[in-house]
Amino acid sequence: MTDFDQLTIGDETARTYLRVPAGARGGVVVLHAWWGLNDDVIAYADRLADAGFGVIAPDMFRGQVATEVEDAERLSNEGDAGIAGDVAWAAIDRLADELGPNAPIAVLGWSFGAAYAIWAPSVRDRARATVAYYGTYAAPFIAEATAPLIGHFAEDDPFTSEDDIRHLEEAYRRADRAITSYRYPGTGHWFAEPSRDAYRRDAAELAWERTVAFLRDTLGVAPTA
């Protein structure tokens, strides 16, 4: 059974999964997809922690988890209208407290969570890098920060179009921010989530390897022994 910690957001609390390995010198906030804080997210957070990063994965949906698209769409709409952003920012603050004042932090988001990951460096200075899995958000605030981004996008994605990706790339370049975006042949949305039928192991593992290399480079976290 997974042990959860808690975040305080105003008068509310949100469960969160937190792991900070001994000696961790950088951290990653993992923001879930529209399914909620499910086992796929926890497993990915564990891999990051095993690789030496401090990790926090907050629940932006008040404990709700979906398995069907209709329910997930409802949760994402409620999250956007509710406390999702406040939970994300609180998670950055909590991980910063756990790691200490000088440890850099990245924010990684899946689909729904990717928009908040892209937004995060404009809200919190401690967010020094962004990882986006098949999600975009080309809003004006991109020019307000300097954090680089790595994006993993599907070849055939009805939720995130090639135009969406291009607009994100253009927004970053106009802001003179570094962006590296990858397209994965033969994949669709959710290709990196093992519980989904769209999961493609080879593409998911390549995205993982690229992500860890990016995080080590941008956060300065050496491989664990």
C-alpha cells in the first residue's frame, strides 16, 4: 500500500507522494495526467527517486482517480476550475523545503499536468527545468522565465496536434528559452503510461532515458552509485 504525505493549500489539504533519497541534490515535481494520481505516476516517481532525485507527486484531483476518458475529462475540468494550480505550486514549495535552499527543481507533467509544468517556472523561481509528456501550453507567461524544456510528443495524437507543438516551440524561441521536442513514431497519446492500451514500451523507455539525461544536465545531479 502506498504511503502518502499531505500538502496544505489554504483551508484544504491534498495527498502527495514524497520520496527524498539521502544525499539528493536536486528534485522533480511530477504532475499527473487527467487520470489523477494513479499507479503509473507513482511508479515513475519511484524510478526518479531510485535515480537519485528527490521527488514529489501531488494529487490535484482531491483523491479522485479515473480509468475512463469521460471521467478523466470531468476531473480535468474540475481541476482547472479548482485547486490544481495551487497544489502544483505548493508541491514545489514543499520539495524545496525538503531539499534545502540551494537544490534546483524540475517540474515534469503528463498531458493535463504538462500545462502546469510549463507554467511553473513563471510562478516559482525554484523551477529550473520543465519536462512535458504530450501536453502543451503556449501562453504569454512563457516569456517570464528562462527554464529550458524537453517535450515528448506522439506521432498521432488527437489531443495535442502538430500545430499545438509548433506554437509551443515558437513561443519558447520568441522568449529565447531553450526547447527540445521529440516526436515518437508509431505512438499516440499516453504512449508512456503502462496502464493504457496506447503504451509503447520502446518509446516510453527512450523518453525516460532522454528525460533523465536532461534532468542530470540541467539540475546537475550525478548518477547514483
